Amino acid sequence: MSYVTRIAAGSVAAALVAGTALAQTGWAPEKPVEFVVASGAGGGTDNFARTIQSVIATHKLMDQSVVVLNKGAGSGAEAFLYAKQNAGDPHKLIFGTNNAYLLPHVGKMAYSFQDLTPVASLALDEFLVWVKADAPWQTLPEMIEAAKAAPGTIPFGGSQSKDTDETLVALIEDTTGADFKYVPFNGGGEVGVQLAGGHVAGNVNNPNENIGQWQAGAIRPLCVFSPRRMAAGEPVFDGKGWGDIPTCAEQGVAIDSYQMPRTVWLPAGVPPEATAFYADLLKKVSETPEWADYVAKTSQSGVYMAGADLDKFVTESEGKAVAVFKAQGWTAN
Amino acid sequence: MDNFSLLMGGFGTALTPLHIALMIGGVLMGLVVGVLPGLGAPNGVSLLIPLTFSLDPTSAIILLSSMYWGALFGGSTTSILFNIPGEPSSVATTFDGYPMARRGQPTRALTLAFMSAGFGALLGVVVITLLAGWAARFALRFGAPEYFAVYFLAFAAFIGMGTGAPLKIVASLSAGLLLSTVGMDSVTGVVRLTYGFTDLLGGISFLVVVIGLFGLGEILATVQEGLRFRGVASRIRLGDVLATMAELPRYWATLLRSGVVGTWMGITPGGPTAASFMSYGVARQASGKSGPAFGTGRPEGIVAPEAADHSAGTCAMLPMLALGVPSSATAAVMMGGLMIWGLTPGPMLFATKPDFVWGLIASMYVSNVVAVILVLATVPLFAALLRIPFAIIGPIIVAICLVGAYTVSSAGFDLWLALVFGLVGYLLTRLDYPLAPLILAMVLGHKAENAFHQSMILSDGSLGIFFSNPLVASIMAIALALLILPRLGGLRRRRNPPEVVE
């Protein structure tokens, strides 16, 4: 019996034992799966990947073990380049945000969106406008008026350059004609503290990045860039909770939605059965109480998308962002 | 005293058999990852995070922080014995620790390092206990210009009293600054100096350079000098450990000053690596011209960076817990853990989760004492490593260096970088170029550049922002004084030659 046939016989036996799980998709990982995270250790994407790792371990959703690798260089480009170098390898899952499809537009990256296979998106992170607690503005339009009165003087902090935060600030400027002074810092936590200390006048942090400072009453939210108000939850400060924050569209700013998906990808050229296997696995993860807990604690919207839904979301989100990049002259090609 | 009763409650939480076992286990694991260069505390802690999912948050943070302390201690061991810093923050310990070990006093060097490290850590915890609330508010006052001022202060303190030819210091410093600009710049989003190599996108890892310059460079130098580690014939006795401990009170001034420098850098938050360099520079400056030169195995040269490193490492926990701003890579990973356990770092953590916060602070007292005892017990063991013939230990060190360089970011490219910097390190040492300014520039260069760039955006390009409020102006003034005064002092001394002490 040759080596190959012995392995084949072995897998048939394993398939018989594993039974139901394999019957559904016909494919399962044969060796430990790498979770490649497009951010440094401790970032939002890192927490996203490690939470999924812990849910898979707790509920024993996969037979193979999971190894987490952080490849966050170049705003996460390192992880997607790694996917390109490992084309066709179904044992490498890449964890990112919308950076997966936006990075190639703003920088000359050695990968393109075609090098990735979409698997699923598990949550949408919200963006809010935050100001210091004692700031004179109660709504976003008031702040925008102030910026129009004194163009280029009100400093807005955000993480990284030409990334989601700066894109949103540019989108506000393009939509309303205001002119802010954007200052890039290294991460959302840092931007939150810079605002609490009064070194910048506003930021567009995700809920999770600013909740600590809001609890302390150092800063407050003006509005959220979401089609509808966020889930109510418990009060955070002064009797107000996430559900009490008006949407920016309610306040009269014509940006009805700006959300960041938490996405999972495979390299290009993997078997469709593998994509189906992971989409199914992540679907199971998204239905556990631990996942609901993570989504609630980080104040994200737990929306699961895969297949055509995900493609539609990506196309729309990409289109909006690229329009801003063009207006700002950031496009690389 | 409010904090005091909270702390006593914390001791109640920390001193359970499970928690003490976690501390011992954590410190031991930390020692192992600290001793291996490149593996380091951040990697070690992130490897442990999945194991903490089943623990309650207080037990989990005690395990992770104990591992951090163990790694900080372990990092000094290889710095002193083999000139290979296990952790970025123990680079400055090599300057005098390694020469002292080579002179045949490895036990003395290790004991000095561990005892002053323990002192620094305890000083840091005491400061956290007393000033938790105040220090967190103080850190809020640091915007971009203040950050730049702190980095500038670290540069000024270290460079101001540099020994060696000024032009060579400038050359080494510039090379370091140049290397720190490689990769993506976070303020402009532009990719710089990568020449199309995707491996350079994230920049050149400072740890890989250190492993090459110090570890491999030293091996090459040893090979040239006859395949022998010098100072091998030392006898190792437990008595030496005790004698060195008795010697320690003599350096009380250095200990205290370095502890204060470290505490300040931990809170502000400049981080342990900057703290150890700055403290080394200040100690050199304070010692004047008396006694043997720094860099030849002077005790203060070991005491200063170690005490500062550990007090900063301890104090770095404070901005992480109270503001959600980690001032060291390890603190960043622990903060990620905090969020996975469902805790939100921020000013309210102290109010909403007092058990957690004060349990952690109390555990810092206990686990640092545990760590000092454990490492002191292993000093003779580690020092005995130097008695192994070079033919055996040399290849092992090369293997450890390369494994370390690979582990930093699991990239084969880094192995070539380490080899290249090994050659560069050997050549620079032969030509009498100081390596320390290069390392300092690599550690702080990018952060200083970012802070400078952000300040310039805020002020529309006016340098006046660095003197725009009393805080930033006084830090800048101290930094300029440290840079300029030694030159004037040197002139004065030439007229009145100092008496030679010791």
C-alpha cells in the first residue's frame, strides 16, 4: 500500500468517525489553522480574532487547534500580503476590517483585493463623534458651524493616516463644507486620552475605544453614524446610555451610515468547500452566548454576513470610500 | 488613608494559595521567555492569554503580570552574561554589566542587577499605591508637544555626557534615526525606504538589530580573540551574593535617583526602555570624573538602568489601567486581555472594579519579592554558564540569537538582517563607534518624530508650541540644560582638576 493510498484510507476512516460535520461541507482542516491578525497585539482586530479563538475552543467547534499570528505592519497590509504569498492555502484565515479592500486604493500595496477570498463579516463597529465634556457644542451641526467660522483651526484626532478615521472626517468635510485640522495618532485608545486631556477638540472613535472616558464623564458623544440608534443597554454616564445617542442623520448631517465591518478572509484560490466550512464555523460562533456578550460589551452590531450579502456590503462600502479618496486626492493609481 | 485600606483588601485577594502559585508559575515562565532574546515578554504574554480564558480576571492579570516581572528579570541575565539583551529595556544593562562579568565577577553583576531591579519595582508599586488617582490625572496633561519633550529629554540625558569622539556619536545617532524611519509612517501614511521589500513594511525591528549588533557582533569579536570568554575562571559562591547585597546600600543615591527617573517615565508614559537609557545617562553625568569610567564594569552603570527599568515597568501599569494607554508593548497585550475578560480600562476601572485593581497592585508587591528570591537563587546557576567552554556555548548562543531574531515576527528575512547587523556591530566596535546612541535612536526615533510631526500640525509649524505651557517648557528647559551644561562643566573641571576618589 503506497503512502498516498494509506493517507486516503486514513482520511476515509476519519471521515466515517467524524460523520456529520464532514457530511455537511465535505471539507475540514487537516492541520492547525493560522489566525492571521491584521493589527498588532491588543488592538480591536486582535480582540476580534482572539474572542473567536476562545469561542471555538470553549464549544469545541473545530477539531484542529488554532495559532494566532499578529501581522499588523503597514496598517494591516502585512497580513494581506501574507495571504497573497500563501495563495491556495486553506489553513490561513485572515482577520481584518474594511482595510482589506481599502488599503490598495490609498497606497501602492503589493497586493490587490483579488488576492483575498471573502469568508464572512461578523459584526459592524459604529463610529461616533465625541467631544470633551465641557465643549461648547451639543450637536454635530453646531461643531460644524464653528469649524466653518474658523476654518482649519479645530483639531480632530484619529488613528493612522488615510485610514477609516481620516476618511470619515474627510467625508464630514466633503458633505458639509466644514474644515477641520486632522491629527493622526497611533491608535484609538491614544486618541481617546488626547481628547480627554483637551489636546484635540474631537474624535470619531468606536464605542469601545472611548467608553472608559465617557464613564468617567471626561468626554461625551454628539451623534452616531448609523441608520438607526444603537441598542439601548445599560446607562453609561449621567443616566444616558448608547441608545440615547441621536444619529447624525437625525441631527441633519447627510451621512446616514458609516460602519466598519469585522471581516474574515482566506487567500485566493482555495477550494470553495473550505470557504463554506469556515463560513459555517463562523456562523456557529456568531450564535453563541459568548459572542453575544463580546458584541454587547464592545457596543458593536452583531450582524453576520457571508456570500452575496457580504459582496454587496463590500461593493457599497468600497464605492463610498473611494469617492472620498478621489475627492481628497489620496488614490494611489 | 483610603488607598491604604483598599490595598489591604487587595492583599486579601492576592494572598490566596492559588494566586501565590500563579505568581511563582508566572515568574518562572517569565524568566524563561526573558532569557531567550526575541521571545520576550510581549510574545510570552500573548501566548498565555488563551489559557486565561478559564480564569477569573483577577487571577488572570496576576498570572500575566507575574510573567512580565519574570521576563524583565530574565532579560537582564543574558545582557550581563553574554552581552545579548533578552528584552529591549535591558540593553543599557549590557554597557557595564557585561564588562563586569568579563572581569570575573558575574555573580556580583547579576546580584547588583537583580537587587536594584527589585528595589526599583517596589518603589514603583509604592508610588502607584500612594498616587494612583493623581498620577492618572497628571498623565492626561500629556499631548503631542509634551511627549516630544519627554523623548527629547531622554536623548539629551543620554547623549549630553557621551564619552568618545563627538563626531562618532553623531554618526551612530544618525544611523539609528535613519533606520527608525524605515517602514510605514503613521502620521503621513507614506511607506519609506523599503525599496520594494514587503518585509520592510513594518520597519526594521529594533530587537533584531540588537541581537545582531550585540549578540552576534560579540561572538565575532570573541572568535577573533582566541575562542575564549574572558573571565571564565571565576569561582561562584553563595557568599558572593550576600557580600554584594551588603554592598548595595553604598549606591543609595543612584538607586533613588534612578527609581525616580523610572517612575516618572513609567507614568508620563515614556516606557521602560527610554527610562533605562535616561537613567544610565544621568548616573554617568552625576558621577563626574571620579572612579573608573562608565562602560568598564562600574556598579552604578548596572544599578541605574536596572532600577529605572523596573520602576518604569511597574508604573507603566498605571496609565494602562487608568487611561487605557499602554506605555510598553507588554502592557498593550495585557490591555487586550483585559478587554477580552470584559473589563474596560479607563478612569472608572478604579471605582467599578476595586477588587481587580487593588488585587493586582497588592500582587505586584508580592510577586516582585517572589521574583527577586527566585532569580537570586538561580544566580550561581546562570553564572556557571560562563564556565562552559566556548566551543560548546558559542554555537548555542548563535542558535539562540537566530531563533530569537526569527521569533520577533516569524520572518525569515529577519535572520539575514541579524547576520548583517552582526557584521556591522563587529566593525563598529573595532572602529570605536559607540553603539548605544544608535540603539537609543532606533527605540525613540520614530516616536519622537511622530510627536514632533503631530505638534507641528497642531501649531501650524511654529516651534513655540514646545514652550507654550509651563509643563512642556520646563521639560524642554531641563533637557536643554542636560545637553549643554556638561560641556560647560568640562571646561570648568579642566581648570580645577578633581581629586581622584576610590
